[in-house]
Amino acid sequence: MCARRRTGGFTLIELMVVIVVLAVLTTLGIPSFMEMIQNTQLRTAAESIYDGLQLARSEAVRRNAHTQFVLGPGSGWTVNQINPPIGCGTVATIQTRSGSEGSERATVTTTDTTGPDATTVTFTPTGWTTASCSANPIAQVNVGSSVLNAAQERPLEIRVTASGGMR
């Protein structure tokens, strides 16, 4: 008797079934993955702006001088030391962040106590905010997405209080 043994390996049909299953799973998973990446960029932009505000406040206390957080294009910002008793000119630039660093698709809008389009926050040496050198100081920063729709995005907001607190 000549018994045939099956050798190890896969048949062509088994390989094709595995490839089709992987293709279906990948097709279903890519939109969720892209949504996750976009929401991560929103979080990165919001955390960057929050960190810039915290840096401006801590530098004001550390240097015992007025500092100003200036929101730039996108989620970019600059922290400057200023001299408000003499004028509101920049004494030194402390730190700058470009808006293209990891969050190009984030949209940033701001509001102040009187309306939209606020761009600066000035901190006193005690860490409080002040209206000097800021015509309309930032009271709230909203970070959203330019790519995701309202159901997909998780917008974030940062609120700045008069006492210099942020949340």
C-alpha cells in the first residue's frame, strides 16, 4: 500500500482566504485610525498652547517681570518679557513655537471678555493676568479640526482666569 502523506504548508485557497480577511479588517480600521490621528493632533495643539501659557506665567513669577503670551498662526506662540511701566515693547523673547510642529490641521480660535480675535495674555510678576499691553486679552482658546466633522472631532478649550489660572 502506498499511503500518501500530506506535507506541511498552506494551500492556495487558505492563503487567499487569509488575504481577503486581512483586507476587510484593514478597510474597516483605517477610518478609525485616521480619526484617532486627527484627534491626537488636536490634543497636541491644545497642550502646546497650554504649556506656552504656563511658561509665560511661570517666567513672569521667576523673572519678577511682566511677560506676554502671543498666539501666532495656527497653534504657534511666542512668550516675551515686556516692560509695561515704560511701554509695552519686548525686552526679550523667552521661547517660540511654530504652528506647524505636529498640529497643522488644528484650527485655533480665541475669545476675550469683549469678543473674538484675542491674541495675547499679559502676566504680572505675581502671576495674575492684566489688561495692560493687551487691548483684548485672551479669555478662552478653542482648538478644533479643519478635517474632521463635528461628530468625529473632540474639540478642546483652554480657559484663562483673571488670577492667571488655566484649565
